[in-house]
Amino acid sequence: MKTIWKGAIGFGLVNIPVKLYSAVQNSNLDLDMLDGKDMQRIKYHRVNEKSGKEVPYDRIVKGFLLKDNYVILEDEDFASALPEKNKLIELESFVDIGEINPIYYETSYYAQPEPQGKKAYALLLKALQKSKKAGVARFVLRTSENLCVLHPLENTLVVTKIRFNEEIRSTKELEIDTQAVKPKELEVGLALIKQYSGEFDISAFKDEYSKELMKIIRAKAKGKKVVVKKMQPEKRVSDDLYDQLMQSLSKKGA
């Protein structure tokens, strides 16, 4: 695996040198964009919008538009903004991970200790496991500050990036009426949730779409004609919400 970040986890006065590796991978099929005429791959170019000419990568700079003029930022500018956070994941507090709404989660990284930090790493891991807590921290990845939670997964510490509160849009603009639900409808809704409830097993959920798409690709590679599946519209049981819920209960029970 390729190292994404190298630095240390700050646990009180203890610094734990670590490397971060991506903990996730895409299950979607890797499709190329092709020219339908000759099946050649399409390449993207970085083009100057005024001249239309391609710009070499080493000539590209980053700038922020301020009062109709661009302020160009160099690598040292990013490093100077928060120098202490460039190489440190400083644990600021510990919380119950269940208190963090899933809307805040982004992506996860495995933290692997450097040889000199193995004992302190094991200590933090066991402490989090025993306390059932997660550490909240901030660190700089590439050119931006990130909020994250540090939590155990089996015998590994995982750094999961989470969004800042200002990155979550308000729901005030949405039109949602919660007063329209009748007590008997809520009662059956709760019963339906209870009937479908169980222990969460991630292995029970597979990427069926990519699996079926791969079958189609293999069939087409062999020159077979693919039969297009058509969805059969389900007969509507009733226009009454209560009736729909009751029949859902009966269906699950059967």
C-alpha cells in the first residue's frame, strides 16, 4: 500500500510516529472513456482557457481570487498556515463514536506505527478499546485542515476524516411536514422497524450492480446478445398509508 501521510499521533505528551494508508477502495468497475469511432482512449489536457494551449504540469500554480485579482500560493504558504498540524494528529477530546452523526463521515485511513512507536500505539489502541471511546483530532492532509476521529478496528487504529459543522447544509429550506402522521400509522411503522431489526453484518451487503455489470461485460466479450431486463411495475396495494404498512408487516411475516 502507498503511504498517504507520515507524521505522529499526539496523545497527551506522548507522540506516536505513524504512517497513514488508505483503508478504502472503490468497488465500481474501472471503465475507460473511448472514442466510439476507433475505440481509442480519451485523454484529458490542462488547457489555458484564454490561449487554448496545453499547460505543462510544472507551470501550474494555485491561486485564490481576491478582489478581481489572483493571489498565488506557494508550498511554503500552506506549510506556514498551520505548521504544527502538518505532521501531527493532535487528540483534543474523546467521545462516544455513536454520538457522531453519519452525515459527518468522509473517508478512512489505517494508521501503522513506526518501529519506535509500537508500544505507545498498542497502549492507545487498547485504551480506546477498553473505554469504548474515539479520539477527536485535527490534522493537515495535503493543503487543507481536516477534522477526524481516531478509533479502533480489530487491532488497528483507524483515522476517519469527518466534515466540519460548517460543511453541512442547513435543512431549514426543506419543506417537511411531520404533523401529518397519525398515531396508528406510527405504531405500525415502529412494528415494521422492529420486525426488520437485527445485528448489523456488513458481509451480508454486496455490490450487486457491479457484479451484474461484469456478467454483461463477459457475455458481450464472447459475442453473446445481452437480454435487457425490464422492471415489472408492482401492483399498488392501496393508496392508504396505514394499509400499506399493515400489508408490509404481513409480507415480512410470510
